[in-house]
Amino acid sequence: MERDIPQYRPHHVHTSRLAARNGSRNYRKDGAYPHWRCEVQQPRGTYAEALAWGVAQAKQAIARLNGKFFSFRYIFLDIENNGRAPDENGWNTVWNGPCGGRIKASYIAPEVDYATFTGFRNYIDAHSPYLAGVYSAGGRSYGSWTGIFGGQVIKHTPEWTFTSEQSELNFPHGFSASNASAQWFANASAACQLMWQWSGGNGALNGYGDFDQVNTANNANRSC
């Protein structure tokens, strides 16, 4: 269904949003790098370790998808947390592992967190038929991209933002609606602004579910 700006369409395409976090073999919301588990090992949490962990999650995602994709062939890495400390997703809080509930540290360097994203994105783009995208939030809240990664920027990665959204169901014009406009993150270029979850998410319930707007002109846009 096209809107009055032809390249923008409501989200009726198939997408894969991988809920990969800061370290979990089964993608659940825990806060463990491989050496931040319930094992008798000292946590290191280095950039190289986080980068390798992102690659490992990318390999598992590709294997599970088994070559299946539609014309909209993205794997979106879902980067968010519960919006307040402690962070059960593990981006800002170090837990003693998925089999425990004890906090070991309350800070992870943004560049280490970002290495997980970098490893995942780079491997998807270089070793699969898919395109890596990122789903996160604009603004400066604890659960936003900035709250997790600080000033780390994105290049060459399509964005799907879930801020700002509304509970109303009046469809947007492009990336602006009657009560909200898309808020992007990580200083990405306009060519990378692909999707906006404009209603129904992040607590702005509308009684139906999430609604998303897609700029199809930015689908596999070479300028991104």
C-alpha cells in the first residue's frame, strides 16, 4: 500500500530482527561476553574478544536462516536495553552469566560494546547473501544507541529506529506523523534511514501492534 510519498510504504515486508545482545549463545537478554559467564574465569571484556563474539553470533544467525531471504534481505541487529540500570541485556551491566543474577560491574566501555556490533555487521555483509541493519533508538536515554555506545557513529549500515513513536494510527507522511517524527541515531546519513517504527512500540500501545514505515528508496541504497 503506497502512501502519498511513493517511496515510503507501511511495513508489509518480511524482516529478520535478531535480538543479539552483548553476549549470549542463544541470543537471550543476558550480559555476558564469553569470559563473563558462570565459569571460573577472570573477565577480560577486551575489544578483540567482543569483536570475535559479534562474528560468532553472525555465523550462528546465517546458519539458522539457511539461505532463505526475501527481496528485503536484512538481518537487523536489535540493540536496546530495559531503559534503566541494571541493564539485563548486558550492554551497560556485567552480570556473572546467564545462569546467575549477580552484578559484577556497572560499566562497559562503549568501544567494547561497539566491537560486538562491528563484528556482527562486518561478517554479515562480507560472508552472506544478507545485508546487516541495526534496530535501535535515537535520543540520549539510558536505553538509546547513545546510552549504550556513546558517540560511536554508524557508516554503511541501514537504520531502523523506534523513536519517536505514538499510539495514534494516522499513517505518517514519510518519516513524520501528526504527533511524532522519526529520531535517528549514530550520526548516520539520510541514505541509511530505512525504517521507522512509528506506532505501537516502546510502550506507546495502539491496541493492534507495531507499525513501521519503510523508505524503499533506501533499500540497498549504495549511498548508505
